[in-house]
Amino acid sequence: MTTYKPNLAEDLFRIHKVITRGLEVGLSKGSEYLETGVTLPKELLGFSTYIHCFHEVLSSHHQGEDAIAFPAFRKVLPHAPYDRLAVDHRGVEHQLTKLPQALQDLSENKSKLGLAIIIDTLSQISEVWYPHIQVEEENFSEDKLNTVLTFEEQKSIDEAASKHSQEHSGPPYWVLPFVLYNLDQEERIKFSVNFPPAIVNELIPIAWKDQWAPMKPFLLE
């Protein structure tokens, strides 16, 4: 059996994949629902939960970068474009502030209004997101981090950023399945090393199963 170790650059790229898929699924399904109408309460609940998790994961990811990862990187990679990345973060956070009211509209049977806001918000975020992650992945690649940080230093940053993100997002019975099941199976296995085995093997598939079940149509198997 292959044993995977935490990898700071790869974990950064993986959470980017989670958020990218969340953005794309949110846009495609939201547009579909707005065009055709969504009448099944369970499906609307699943979509609303999915968008809530997208909001939580993206916001907490940026908070973890701002509070933990970027200050550590700046000490050893001082010439990366931190100011530009900070501006991007603020712009995305501004867009994210629109989502809670949109989700409230969905729950109050004002689905067209809520969906329109969600689609517009995700579209605005997508304009920033793709060039933003390209800059991050070019500047904080595995090769570059390995040049300036030891494995132990990278592990410490990875664990601290992951802990910070988990503490600032929730609820875990929604957010953690969202994170893992927006990754394909191989990436999911590798990313799972960041979580206690009980979460991956017991809580998500058993104890929390009914709570995140409405999101399953939007997630990967």
C-alpha cells in the first residue's frame, strides 16, 4: 500500500482544484437551474449547501494564505507578487459577501433572484481566480519551495495553514466532504493524509453521511 506524505505545493494545488471545480459546477448548475427552473426541494438544498461550502472553503483558504503561508513564504521568497495576490484576495472576498443573501433567497423560494446573484458572483470571481492561481502556482511551485524550505518547514506551514482554514470554515460535516469529493480518487487519497483517519474513515462516510448527502449529485464519486 502506498503511503503519501504531506506536500505543501501539491496541497496548495489540490485546494485550488477543489475551488476551481466548485466554481465551475456552481456556474454550470446555477445557469441550468435558472434556465429550466428547479422544482425539487432536495436538489435546491443540495445546490445551496454546495455553494455555502464553496464560499467557506474559498474564504478560509485565502485567510490561511494571508495569515500563515504568505508571511512564511515572504521570508524566503521576498520577490513574489504578494501585493497583487492580496488585492486579488480582497476582490474575491468582496464578491463572496453577496452569497449569504443569495442563499437566503433560495431558501425563501426566491430562487430566480438567488440564482442570478450566485451566477453573477461566481462569474466575477472566475475572472480573478484563474490568473490568480496561475501566479501562485508559478511562484510557489514544489521546485521553488524545495530550494528555500526544508521538508520539516514545509510540513509545519502546511499543517498550520490547514488547521487555520479548518478553524475558519464550517460546518465540518459539509465542508470536509466538499473538499475531498471535489477531487478525483487519486488526489483525494493523497489529500486525506491531512485529516485524522477517523474523519476520513468514520465521520464522513458514516456519521456525517446523511448531513452531506444532498450535495452528492454535485460531487465526484
